Amino acid sequence: MKKFLTVALAGVLAASMLFTGCGKKETADGGEIPDTIVVGTNAEFPPFEYVNDDGDVDGFDMAVMKEVGKKIGSDVEIKNMEFKSLIGSMESGNLDVIAAGMTVTKERERQVDFTDSYYTAKQYVIQKEGGSIKSADDLEGLTIAVQEGTTGDLLATDEIKDSNVKRFKKGVDAVMDLKKGGSDVVIIDANPAQEFVKANKGLELVKDLFDDESYAFAVQKGNTKLKDAINDALKEMKDDGTFDKLVKEYIGQ
């Protein structure tokens, strides 16, 4: 995977990364388009967000948001935090955008507004090589490790009968728990699942147990100006080939 830092080095930075600028472009209604778009993420989700070899937050989502900022005419500031804190931080007014491989769900739509979907993903199961999981029904009654607050957490908690869910702040910690025998499986998004298995011998993927899901960027409730501006920028990126270029660079598809 291009530009992907090995799992062992990917850590959450407490500090934020400022690219440039400050202030806001005021609008009469429907929210505002900031001069500096404050973007919240959780850099534990390769290849969408991770910490690179220089110690900077990088990844597909970050690259897309930088390009969006250029097209909108705003600078971009990245704040790295725990995934479960992202929506609360936005509701408190500390973030303008969440770019964190976030799946659109009805529950989240009550708290934030979503842009158009920019990526279709799946949840994969990670198990030890030679494991017995063949279908979603095989997960019933198992101990399932997840990254707290993610779609994998929601699936394990709400959809799998009699599951014992173990929640971790980082996806890599869930994988390490599986390796040491603390859990039976991990449920996590497909792209990071592939990276974790590639980086850790003795593990394998179980695919296609769950329905597709859509990733989108989140904005504050009611900020239609910023949402529409991001949607317009995404469309322009897809039309001019920039989006596909970033997909090939970071995701390899």
C-alpha cells in the first residue's frame, strides 16, 4: 500500500496540524464556509487516515480534504482525536468537518449532516488462520474485538446475538487482542482490515458477511453552505480526475 505506515508505528497524535490561515467567511444563512476548515479525524484507520513516517497525519481522507480546501478557497487544519470523540467535538463547535472513514447511519444523521458519499466500503472479519467463521451466524456468542464507536462496534453490539464486545480506542489494539487470544475475532472496515492482516502473520480475512456501507464527510447540523461547497468540490475532483488519482495513490484501486 502506497504511503502506508506500518501498524506498529501508527499512533494518535494529541496535537493538531495546521496548514495555514484563520477566520471565517460569514454567510447570511445556512451556516458558513470558514477561511480555515478545521477537520477532525482519527489517524488509526489506514489507508484513509494514519500517521506517516514524518509523524504527520496523512491518508486518503486528508489528501481529499486538502484538495477540497484548495477548490473552496479555504485552508485546512487537522485535529487528531479518538474516533468516539469526533461527533461530540463537532456538536461543541470545535470542528467544521469530520473526515474519518465515517459510515453514514441514521443515528449519526440525527447529530450531523453528511456530504454526498465518496466511498463504498464493507466490514470484514479478522480471525486467526484456520478459523471457523464462514457466515455471520457463526459470530453468535463470540468475543468480538472492535474499535470503539465504529461501524464494527455497532454491528457487533446490535446485530450479532449474544456477542461479548470488547472495545478498544485503536483498531490495532483490537487486532493485538485477537493475536494474544483475548478475543475470537475482530470486526473492522475492509481497507484497514487488509492492512492489519498484511502486517500481522497468522491472521486471515473473512469477507462478504455484511452489506455495503457508504463513507461521507460530516459537517455541523444546518451548515448547508459548507456541505454544498464540499459536494461541489468533490464533483469537480471526480470530473477532472483528481479524485481517481488519489484513490490510486492511497488505496491502490
